[in-house]
Amino acid sequence: MARCSVCGAPAVAYIRYQRRYLCRDHYLEFVESKVERAILRHRLVGKGDRVLAAVSGGKDSSTLLAVLSRLSRRIGFHVVALYIHLGIYEYSEKSREASIRLASQLNVPLIVFDLKEVLGAGIPELAKASRRPPCSVCGMVKRYVINAAAVELGVDAVALGHNADDIAVYNLKSFLNQDLEAISKLGVKTESIPGVAVGRVRPLYYVYEKESFLYSLLAGLPFLHEECPFVERRQMEVELKETVNQLEYKRPGLKLQMVSKLAKRVEDYPKPKGSIGRCPSCGLLSSCGECSFCRVTRRALGRPMGPVVREWFRRRAQELGLGASWRSSLS
Ligand code: AMP
Ligand code: FES
Ligand code: ZN
Ligand code: ZN
């Protein structure tokens, strides 16, 4: 039986690119210290900061929330979780259950935002009315709601669950399309723009998908194994994922090298053109005129819903004692 390279206990994992076997406890520590190093190296979150962790109910967000909640005690920051119920039938019901169980197991406050309850329409209805593919509407809606929540709750950063495999595949796909502006968005963090956008951080940047999956299993975290029914098995991404995994097999550590190099060079890529402005309807970030969320909801529901979303989070912030008062109550 293989033994842990650190303590000699029975091993549960082999880290090929380090040629090390690890037992359960040392495996959990291995993933946590990867995240901690990313946080410290890139100054993702500091002492006293407030972080909004966006959780989907899947394995990556469960690892994200668990590791952040452990590190929050060590580093001294505060975590609140946000789950967006997208109204995608049974999938959304199950992922909400998983997120609620996860947050209560970890003892982290969770805000559940129900799209259908607040807007009167979920992703399927918005996609149909705007004649856009559900995944593209969904991505835009999630980005909007997460940012609106972060602005209203007065947090310092939003934490997302993208892992090293996600970054490597988006990076290659964007490179093949020569979409260099898309690569410029693949860094470990984006900066805040006061009043309109809160910076996003990716604490799992150096964590492989397989590592995040094993972490959530070994830590006994609740998470949903199913994928969203709308997920587009876009051939290109599936093939790139396979290719990256084959290369990793032949050259252990390749994915890690790729994301590490990207993190260093990402600033050199051209940023998307267009000025940074405010949406005339909701006041949040928009590159030209009304933001996509206000535009799509105006078309689908008859009026721009950005202000409604902001108001909903403003009220939640007050009920929870967060928002502007949070800062003073914590300091
Ligand atoms: P995706 O857009 O599905 O690739 O997800 C990227 C990240 O967005 C996840 O790792 C989560 O941090 C966040 N996220 C995805 N779905 C949700 C959701 N329903 N509610 C809140 N955050 C989410
Ligand atoms: Fe957004 Fe599937 S999670 S369309
Ligand atoms: Zn050990
Ligand atoms: Zn808007």
C-alpha cells in the first residue's frame, strides 16, 4: 500500500507533478496551502476584507467556500456566500439544496437570490424572450447579479470557483481564435472600479479540477454531481480539455506551468476596447450605453430590471447588517 510522503499514513492521492503520495489530512492541507499561496502571492484578499463567494452548488464552489472559510480564520477576513437560483427546473432546485447544506455545514452566511421570485422570469424565459442561447444569457445574468450583490453588500472582492483546467482551456480556446482580449480577462484577479464594479478573484487558479473534486469528496462537502441541462458540449472546448489532459499525462505539471505563466503575462494582453461607463438605467458598469442585463430584461420583461436587483440586495444588506454599516461594525 502506498504511504503518505509526509507522515507515512495510508495514502489516498498521488500528485504526479510532485511525485508525492498524500494521506487524507495532508491532501486537504496540500489544496488549502495552494489556495493560501495564491491569496498571499497575488494579494487576493487581506486581513479585515469582506469577500463574497459565489457558489453554484457544484464541486468547485464547494471547495472554494470550504477553503475560504478555513483560511478566513487564519488570515482574518470575512466570507459571505451567494447562490443564484436561475430557475433551471430540477437542476436549480437541487443545486440550491446543495448550496444551503454546504453553507450551513461550514457555518457561513448564505444569501439565496431567486431570479424568478425577483424578476418574474428565470433563465429559460429570459433566453426565449431575448432569442439568445440560454448559456449566454445565463453567463451575463450571473455576472450582473454577482456584481450588483457585491456593490450593495459593500464587499471588497468577489471570489469565483474557476479552477486551473477552466483557465487553461479558455486560454487555449481564446488563443486559437486569436481573441487576445479574452485572454486579458483570465488573470487571477480584476481590480474594483469604485461604485460600479467589485474586483473578482479566483482563489482556485492553481488547483486542478481533479484536485478540487477530490478535496470536496475527502472533506465530506455537499455538492451536486449533475451538470446544468443547458450546458453546451461545445466540441472545441471538450476536445481542448482532452488535449490538455493528454499533454498533462505526458508532461506532469504542464497545466500548472501554463496558468503560472499566464498569471505573470496576462497584463501584456490587450484589454477590450470601449470606455468604462455607467449604465443609464442601473448605474453599474457598462462599456457602451445601457448594460446587457438592463437591455435583455427590458426586451423580455418590458423594463430594465437592474434597479430592482440592486434594491433587492440593498434590503438584504440592511436585514443582515451588511452594506455600508458592515465596514464600521467590523473595524
Ligand atoms: P460558470 O459561469 O458556470 O463557469 O461559473 C463560474 C463561477 O461562477 C463559479 O465557479 C461560481 O463561483 C459562480 N457561479 C456559477 N453559478 C452560480 C450560481 N448559480 N450562483 C452563484 N454563483 C455562481
Ligand atoms: Fe447557466 Fe446552465 S448554468 S445555462
Ligand atoms: Zn500524511
Ligand atoms: Zn444596467
